[in-house]
Amino acid sequence: MVGAIAMALGRAMQDDARVILVGEDIGANGGVFRATDGLLERFGEERVMDTPLAETVLAGMSVGLAAQGFRPVTEFQFMGFIYPALDQVINHAGRLRNRTRGRLSCPLVFRAPMGAGIHAPEHHSESTEALFAHIPGIRVVIPSSPARAYGLLLSSIADPDPVMFFEPTRLYRAQKEEVEDNGQGLPLDVCYVLREGTDITLVTWGAVVKETLSAAQQLAAEGISAEVIDVATVSPIDFDTILSSVEKTGRLVIIHEAPRNCGIGAEIAARVAERGLLFLQAPVERVTAPDAVVPLLRLEKAYMPDEMRIMEAARRVVNYS
Amino acid sequence: MAETRGKELNPDPSQNGKVAAEFQIRYRQYLDGTANLVGEPPDFARNRDTMISLYRAMTLTRTFDSKAIALQRTGQLGTYPSCAGQEAIGIGYASAMTDRDVMLTTYREQPAQIWRGVTLTELLQFWGGDERGCDFAVPREDFPVAVPIASQAPHAVGIATAFKLRRERRVAVCALGDGATSKGDFYESVNLAGVWRLPVVFIVINNNWAISLPREKQTAAKTLAQKAIAGGIPGVQIDGNDIIAARQVTGEAIERARDGGGASIVEAITYRMGDHTTADDASRYRREELVSAAWKLDPLARLRAYLANRNWWTKADEEKLIAECREKVDLAVKEYLAIPPPSPASMFDHLFETLPAAMQWQRKQFAGG
């Protein structure tokens, strides 16, 4: 997936002179995950700008650049290091358009690697997307495959408003999928139905899409037909797609790598309760990380939802009576 | 170990430690507290029309300010931060800017906003609780005032980067308070502005008070201007109640930035005459004598005395100006009070360029239909 991201960045920069990259170690080093590999050579120092190590000014200067008509794509090295920039995200990026009634706007993308599963050090395995989903005026996008990373990133860069783009590190080098550099974006604000089914709806996003798809395949062998939905844009949520699936299947399991409490799964479950309660033939289940600090690498496997837990939840929901 | 604990970090130079670097902070003033010229003034200070136009703007600002407080006290305006006493520095740096420069300020910079062309009606509209007050007709690229402290400094750095990338001879001017210089946003911005040699000027409006915290409790640093040194840029301290210094020194900093000389900090010493905002009661933490002492250095009275000493200004001129200012302010108040409130559905109309389909249902709930 990291290659697809680099390709999308290169494509966006080639097609739109307003697109510039800012971040730490993104130049000569090509980014800590190599997401900007080769872009300094191609586009030069004025479009691939290494900044000092300071996340607040990184975020804030991006707001200034965006207000001036640039399209900054700003890399934060890890989701766990984006928190100093929260003030800028909440108080400025998310509301510049609103507080000036559209006089100024903030077309930028804040990229950050997210999630556990790569044996990284402390603070390098966060899944705190729900924090950002709570903020008005920004989109939160999480790709789950190289093709969607490419297409969703192109659309995020082209979007006239701020987008938080979180890339699951576990997928960076996991999948070998040929992605064509065709410059085509994929739509934001819509869920992607990755597998159709009739017995149960599995709603998820990010890295755990992989385990969910695999669980769905194994459930099929047991005679359970699972529909798998990749939310992709976790804020705002395309709830209609989820609701029509639940109307069809009558059963819902939500899977996310983030902690349970006030997670995006809670929002989805609440909306199903509001608008789809009578479709349900069983209680909604959530398969999530516990409400615990992401453990260091020796326990991270236990922390993340796996195929077994997804299948168990799906069986319980399907067999509910 | 115990023996070295109390010793100076800087060892005896005869034994060890040559001077690695040395720094100085200059203080600049042209018009002293009694309106006497100190040294040779810049040309504009000899120009009657220029000096009168500055005085007129300062007077208009103060008239507006008193009216705004009165409106708040009578329930016709939201919480409002008085700018009384800070007119010289605000009008000073704003008048040193060109229309094409971009200003980013903290709240309490009504003097600069008014000089830049933000209308009194727009100011009232904003402080009266209507976002449309930040949709200034001019200057279109200036940022709305930043309420979170120092958070506009990174924006100024971004805007200056945009100017530099486009090779435009424009400058970002960022005004913030003494309290803001304690924040990381400020340090990070000064640092980046220095290392990238950006066309940005940070004006530190040192009014001695960050709500209730006096300047001496804000930092052990001798001056706030010296915070430039860590970022490798020049810093200078000025008498911020001296309109001549305010305009001249900020102007030098701005032109230096425009000419590719990079960023700098100007610390302007002034005084917050009023409460922090209309929601504050400064008598809880500050003695009245301090305020009456500060009034003796009032920037308006000082400039008026300068004009009068040159026979450029008479009592009749003053009376006429006050009447004009009151008329302008009253007209703005009338306009402001006549503006109907925004519709509830408008909460959704500028969240995004186009409201996502997934949010349309929420807007409908507020559209009353």
C-alpha cells in the first residue's frame, strides 16, 4: 500500500501545481515509511519540504498554506505524534471555512500512519480515529487496500476541505496488488461493499478489513453468507449503505481495531438502533480492541481483533434466538 | 557534586569557556511619555497629514471601544475585549503594512483591523455573536482574530511560506500578546520562520497582563523581544504607546522581511487599560494605582500633545473629530442592530464547500421543514 500512496502523491503533484508536501523526514529520507520516496528528486525542495520537528507548526503552517490556495499534504510520522496538532485541527482547520462564512478555506490533507501489528515501539500503534471523527468540519478517511489508498488519497487531495487520512501501517507492505496510476480518484463519503451476503452484515474499516474478509470466507464454508462493508470514510459516515445492508441481513457485527468506548462502532450501532431497530433479528455485536492502552509488541496480537473473534461474534449473532 | 550545585553555569572565563555568542536587545522610542521627541524622528513624523490621519484612526478606535463596552453592558453585544490603551501599536503596525500583506492577530487588535478596512459594523457583528462579521469585505485574505492563544503564529508562517514559494513581495504580520510568548506555538513558529528565512513579522503586544497574570510572572526573560534570539532572528523592543516608534520600527521589520531579510520580532510595550474582557473584573488582581499610572502614558494623549505642540491640532479640531467619530460609531451600531440573526440551518452552510450527502438530514432538522 505504501507504494500506492507514493504513486498517488506523485500523481497529484504532477497534475496540480498547488499540491505540496510538508513533513518531517519526507525529503531525502523519503518518509519513515517511504511514502514520499523519490518525490524530492522529481519535484524539488519547494514542493517536498522537510520541516523542523514540531507538529503544531507543521499543522498550523499547513492551514496558512491552504488558506493561500496551496494544497498541502502534510505527513505526521505516526498517529501517536499528531496530538500536539489537535488544537490546529479542531480550532482552525475544521472551522476556518465556517468562521469566515467561506471567505477562507482549508483544502489540506493530514496523513498519518495508524494502527498496531508491525512490532513498533511505544506510541507507534494508535487507532484513535474516533477522536477525529468527533470534530466537525473535517473528513476522516482510512483506506484498506492499495487501490483504495490510491483512489481515496487522490480524492482527499482534490477535496476543497480538510481531510485526515490515516494509513494502517500493517497494510503498508502486506498486500501485493497492482494499482494502475490512472489519476482516478475514488469517491469519499461512501462505504464500499467488498463482499455481498444475505445472513449478516460485517462493518469495518482499515487494517482489520483483511481479517474480516477472511472470516467471511470461512463463515461461507459454514453456510453463513456475510456481507462485508468497508466504511472507508469514517466521518461523515455513509449510513444509508449500512442501513440497507442491515435491512437485508437483519444482523450486524461491527469490527474495529480501536478501543470500544465511544468508538465509531458505537455511533454505527446507535444509528442502527435509531433507524433500523426493527430490521434486527439479533442484538448488534462489536468486535474491538479493549479499552486498554495499546500494549507493546509482545501483546499486540492479543489486543487486535482477529478472525477467530470475528467469526465467534458472527456465529453468536446468526444463531441468536 | 554538592559543591558544584550552587555554582554558575557559566564558568570563570579565565579557566574555561570562551564567549560562544553574544546578543543585545535594543529599545526604541521617538516620542517619550511627555510627548517630547527623543532623537531624530523619521520623515513621516514631520508630515502633518500623516500624523493627523494616525490620530484620527486612534480616536475612532477608542470611541468605538467605549461604545462596544456600553453595548455589552446593556445586553446588546457579547463578551468584548477592550483595546483601550493599545491604539498606537495597532495603528502603528497596520499603517506600516500594504494592502497586499496579510494580517493575523489575536483578539484585542481592533485598532489594526479598523485601519486595515474591517468595518465597525463587521466588528460589532462578530463580537455580537455572528460569524458573518469575519467575512470582511476587505481585507479578504486577513485571518479572523485567533481566540486560542498564539495559534495564529503557525498560520502566519504558512502564509509567509506561500509568499516565498510564489516569490511575492508580501509579508505576513502576526500580532500576539505577552502571554502568547510562553506558548509552544510561538516558539515553533519563530524557529521555522528563522530557519526558512520567511517574510513574517511577529508583533508582541506586551500589555503587561495575560488576564490576571502580570508580565513579571509570565517569564524570567528580561525582555520578550529576546525570544527572537533562540530562533536566530532579530528582536527589538519599542515603546508601544509611541505611535512614531510603533509605525517606524514595525515598518522597518516589515520592509526587511519584504526584501528577503527574513523574520523578526518587535516587542511593543503598552498597557491594558481595561479589564481582560467584559466578563472580567481586573480589580480582583490589579491595583487601581497601576492603571492610573499607565494612563499617564496614554498613546492618544501623547500624540495629541505632539500635534498640538506643532500647532497642527486645535481644541476645535478635537471637538469636531470626536463628534465625527461618535457619528460613525452610532451609524455602525444602528446597522449592526438592524441585521437579522443568521438562520439555524446556516450552521451547516459553511462547514464544507458542499455539505456531504450523509449530513443533509441533520441540516433539514434545523431548516425547520
